[in-house]
Amino acid sequence: MSGLEHYLSIFTKAVFIENIVLAYFLGLCSFLAISKNINASVGIGMAVVVVLTITAPINWFLWEFLLDKGALVWISEDFKDTDLGFLKLIVFISVIAAMVQLVEMFMERFSQSLYNSLGIFLPLIAVNCSILGGSLFMVEREYTISETVVYGFGSGVGFFLAIVALASIRYRLRYSNIPPRLRGVGMAMLLTGLLSMAFMAFSGIDL
Amino acid sequence: MELFSTESKKIINDPINVNNPISLQVLGICSALAVTIRLDQAIIMTLAVLFVLTSSNVILSLIRNYIPARVRIVIMLSVIASLVSVVDELLKAYLYDMSKQLSVFVGLIITNCIIMGRAEAFALKNGPSKAFLDGVGNSMGYGLIIIIVSFFRELFGAGTITLPDGGAGYVLWSIPDSWYAAGYENIGLLVLSPGAFIILGLVIWFQREMAGVEEDA
């Protein structure tokens, strides 16, 4: 398989076939809470794309050169049996929290308008499972650095698509006659189920 | 505070019924759905969350007076992440098959909003014994929902009921072959992700009907 095709396949897989929200249930808390409002959904979707594309490669470097078994051989041959893998959760979550903070400061300094539209969502993202999940899947599937970048970006786009789609459906349903106790989260769950069923149609695509 | 006073009963009971973390506060749904394919996975996950939530609540409540408000999120995250790493390593050591099946979802307990939410809303404001009870109550409320969802998903989706044991799980009951011969079929959709969303949606509806909660949206 040629290079470009391989990356295209990882990308389509991350966006459609193995959508991080609809197939792996990641990032559902913010997905359900924020999809009440379309503009906010677009905002958090973009913030997830940015943060996921940045944190996944950084965590890849940390995993490859610090944490994995035998990763420390670049310092000395003596470390070839050292396995710091058990630290990965703590390291990844700190990197994510720190990166979110950095991105927020960077945006505030250089793009006030972007900061105004995305700023309030960034702190929420630090505890969004899809970001940590992206890094953990990257380790589990043993991606290379370029695959990780494509995968991170693709998962972010998948989240963006799913949340904007759900927000639009909820907007259309605003005046429909839903049983009162089903309103809100209950209905959102059923809609997500239908959306996820629709996305399953992509699973036949083989690139 | 006495252990069996009305107040402590309320702290434990509320999150199971009228203030359930999953169906009413809508926290921690991410991991709730991924581990509900089989009953044994849901039970192990409940135990993991029980351990992490009660310990993080107690630890954070003990040190609550020394945490500066500005850096509390980082401190909460590091306490929770350490506890989750302990659970992850324990599962790898003693229940290897289970830890393979749960894959990244044990690690994702860190970002489970129930744990951060309870730390922020309860443990940082109350003493350790109350925080302990709150942890037990909320993980029971979480467990109740994911066990119900996984029971239906496994029974109607795969036709079995599996309990956890040291290895790949002990099959308690499975639908007899004579039923299949008579034309019974499993609902394959329930094993896939849409099934999880739809069953949880119905469970939320049912529980809100019971608790009498309405949301305007």
C-alpha cells in the first residue's frame, strides 16, 4: 500500500468508521452537555481538533523516548530493561492539562477573536476523555509519529462532526412533543444511538 | 457524625436513586457505555470505580485545607491518576484477561467526570467520613446503571450472562440451544455501539420517570 493511501485510510477510519464518540463512547460528557447549542458545539469541536492534534504527537515522543520498555537506550545501554510504562497515565494527563493551558495562553496573546470563541471550552477539554483516549489508543495500536498526527487530527474531526450533527438534530427537535421525562439527556442518548447506527454504515468501506 | 445516622443514610441513598450520577447528573457516561458489552466487565469496572472514587474522596478530603484553590484541579488530577495507575497495575497482575478486554477504559477512569465532580462538589467541602460515604454511594449509583445496561446488552445481544472469575469469565446461564432451534435469535445490534446508547437512553427515561425529574430542553 502506498504511503498517502495508508494515511488516508487511517484518517477515514478515525473520522467515520471508528468515530471516537459514536463507536468508542469517548468524550460523551461534554458531547451531551454542549450539544444543546450549535455555536458552542462548533467551538468545542474546533478546540478538540486543535488540542488532540497537538497532544497526541507530544505524548508519542514521551512514550517512545521516555516511557516505553527500552525507550531510554538513547541515554545509555544500561537502561534497555527499564520499563516506565506504568507512569503513562500520570504523564499523559499532565501533558494534556499543561498543553491545554498553553494553548489557552497562546490564543489569548495572538488571536483575541479565536480566544473569545474557544476560550471557555479549553478548560473543559482537559478532562475530556477523547483527548486522553486518543493518546492511549495511539500507544495501544503502536502508531508511528506521522500516523499519530493523522490519527489525532482525524479523531478530532470525528468529534467535531458528531457533536455538530447532534446539536443540529436537537435544534430541530426543540418544539417537538417529546414525553417530558425523556426530554434532554434521555432523548439525546436515543438520538446518538440512531446517529451511531448511521455511522455504522461506513464500516463496509475498506480503503 | 454517626455511621448509621439518617444523614449518612441519605448520603449513600441519594446517589443511587434521586441523584444518580449517570442518569440524573449525567456524569461519567463515557466509560459507562464502553464496558457494558458483558456483565463481568461491568462488575469489574464498578469495583475499580468504587476503589478509585472512595479513596480519592477520602484523600482529597483529608488534605482539603492545605490545597490552594488555584491549583486544585492539578492536585485532584494527580491524586486520581495515581490511584487509577494502581488499579491498572493490579488488574494487569491478577486479572490479565480482564485488563486486556477493558483496554484503555481503565485508564480513562481518570477523566471520568464522576470522580472529578465528586471531588470538587463534595470531598473538598466535607470531612473524610462523609466523603467516604459519598464515594460509596456514587459508585453504587454508577454501578447500578452500568450493571443494568450490561445485563440487557449481554442477555439479548449475545444470549449469555457472564460473571467475573480469575480468567475469561464464568458463564452463569446461556440461552439453551432448543430456543435457537425454535426460531429465537439474538439482537446483534445490542452488542454494537448503537445498542448501548439506546438502552442507556431508555434506562435514563425509566429512572427519571421513577424519580420524577424533568429537564427543560
